[in-house]
Amino acid sequence: MAETYRRWLLARRPQGVIKDSDFSLDVSPVPEPGPGEFLVRVTHLSFDPTQRGWLAADSYLPAVKLGDPVRASGVGQVVKSSHPGFKPGQMVQGGFGWQEYVLSNGMTELGPITPLFPGVTPEQALGVFGITGLTAWFGLTDLGKPQAGDTVLVSGAAGATGSVVVQVAKALGCKVIGIAGGPDKCRWVTEVAGADACIDYKSEPVAERLHTLAPGGVNVVFENVGGEILEAALMNLALRARVILCGGISSYNAEDLSAMQGIRPYMQLTIQRARMEGFIILDYMHRFAEGVQALAKLIAEGKLTTAEDIQEGFETCPATLRRLFEGKNLGKQLLKLTDPPLPPA
Ligand SMILES: NC(=O)c1ccc[n+]([C@@H]2O[C@H](COP(=O)([O-])OP(=O)(O)OC[C@H]3O[C@@H](n4cnc5c(N)ncnc54)[C@H](OP(=O)(O)O)[C@@H]3O)[C@@H](O)[C@H]2O)c1
């Protein structure tokens, strides 16, 4: 086993686009578990746009402290244990952060460390059965409440969350219109994810195309992007539409929340008697098992396929996070550090 391990620490709060210099790479001796502790070798890390927010300021979670490892979900393998609940060789997931090894008593900033369900891969644990898949499931079904025959609009449709929303909405019998950046992603959204249409926001006028594709307006908007794309959606609402504010990545590099782009046509909500609602998936933690079951059923029925973009190499953590803001990922953005399963220590 290695004697030292690497950690990416927050060196300064990002301003604008994330830079490598916002982080520092620390090398420390691998710690030994004390009583009630165990050591995890991290194999996979999840990359999520919300990490940019955690680095910048307090929000629904306190900001990462300067000098602390960058907060992140991950999967790993227990390599040493003096904890009765964890055995060497066991695959586990939790808020491991940007670190190659994690010493823990079982709790992380993102909740308890839990074993991977049998048969679930690290990619599935962090993707379709992780935060993004569950966000898609609960945001769409619990807040969007789509009915068969409804028209559902999904921005960020080729991303981890959006691609699951597209397919769940199709499985529920809806007409689905995706929005994504570039012809390759749009082709994937229609041909693989099965949307009825996809608007390339980088080369097409979104509001006009939407009007042509959904002349009666859209019943559900699953919003991942915000800004002008949200405005185009609001200009095309059906009566009593539900607008789900999942995220607004187009403004995440803004100086602070007050500098985010505002919403001009908000009176459309009044005119169409529509509802716009935000949510944070952590509020659904008590229902995660229900969501995993529903998503697993769709996979088994051949109605849900997943895509993962897997980068390699711990040294690429900052660049991998940047990929989300450059639109380089298709599906769930992951980083593989090492191959599981590893022999027990
Ligand atoms: N509310 C919650 O609890 C919750 C939980 C999870 C995720 N979210 C939100 O869900 C959204 C998607 O997250 P994800 O993890 O699934 O990421 P993702 O969609 O897999 O990746 C981000 C995608 O956003 C698009 N994008 C980046 N910058 C953009 C810009 N300036 N304008 C338009 N599109 C841009 C890119 O796709 P294109 O190439 O198509 O531009 C990129 O691939 C984010 O807003 C995230 O914050 C919310």
C-alpha cells in the first residue's frame, strides 16, 4: 500500500471560471485507523456543478473552508478497518472529497458512508442511482407531476440529470423536447435518450424553435441552465405549467447570487397560472431507496440508458470539474482514480 496520498485543497475562492490555481496539491502520509475508524481508498469521484458553489460561498451547505479538501461524492474500497461496521475489501460510497485515501468514523460532510448495493457499479452509484439520477426522478415526478400526453421541456438534456429526466418523461408517456449544446449532443438526446426533438441552443433561436415544436406550449419545464434559456421556456408555457428550478449553470460563474441573470418574462407565470418551484435533492434523502427502486425498474425494462464521461488521473481534478462548465461532458462526469475491486490490505 502507498505510504503517502494526495489531496486537492481549496487555496482560494474561485472568481469566474475555475482555475488550477484555486487549488493546491498536498501530499501527506497515509493515516492509520484508530479504534472505531477505517481507511478508504477512493476509486471514483463524482463531479457536479454545485461544487463550484460550495467553493465560493455558504449556500444550502456551508462553504468549503480554505485549506480543506474539496467536497465531493465518491466511491472507494475499505482497505483497513478498526470499525465493527466496515470490513477490508468492502466497496462503499460517501462524501470522500478530492482525496486518494479517507480516514473515517463512518460520517462525512455529505452524510454517512454506506456500502454499495450488490451488483451496483461505482458509475451507477454516483450517476443514475446517485444525486443526479435521484434529482431527475424526484424533481420530475414529485414537483413536475407530468401526465401522459404532456409536453416536457428539459434543458441540459445531454447531461447527467437532464438525460435521465428526458427518459423518465418518455417512459411516462410525455412528448419530450430537449435543449443541449451542439449537434452531437442533440443527436444523442433524440437518437439514444429518445426525446422527440432537441434544440441546439448554440446555433438555434430557442424561443422560436420551441414555439414551432410546441405550439400549445409546454406543460413541464425541467430547468438546469437558467438565463436566456429559462426566459425562452417561460415565453412558451401552457396553461398551469410547472417550472422546476433544478439549476442555473449558465450563471454559476457569476460573482454572487445577486449578480446572476434575472428573469424578465416572469409575468408569463401569472398569465398562464403557472408555478415555478426550486428544490434541493438532499431534502429527499429519506426517499432515496424509493427513487433507486423506480430507476432500477426503468433500467430493467430497457427504458433508461445511462451515459458516463469517465476521466482518469487524480491530478486532473480541477480540469475535470471545469469540463462541466465547458460543456465537454456527455452524461455523468466521473473521474476514475484506480480500478476496483482491489485485493484487501
Ligand atoms: N437542485 C438540486 O438538488 C440539484 C442536484 C443535482 C444537480 N442540479 C443541477 O442540475 C444541473 C445539471 O447538473 P449535472 O450534474 O447533471 O451536470 P451536467 O448537466 O451533466 O453537466 C453540465 C452541463 O451544463 C451545460 N452548460 C454548462 N455551461 C452552460 C452554459 N453557460 N449555458 C448552457 N448550458 C451550459 C453543459 O451542457 P451543454 O453542452 O448542453 O451546454 C454541461 O455539459 C445543474 O444546474 C446542477 O446545479 C441540481
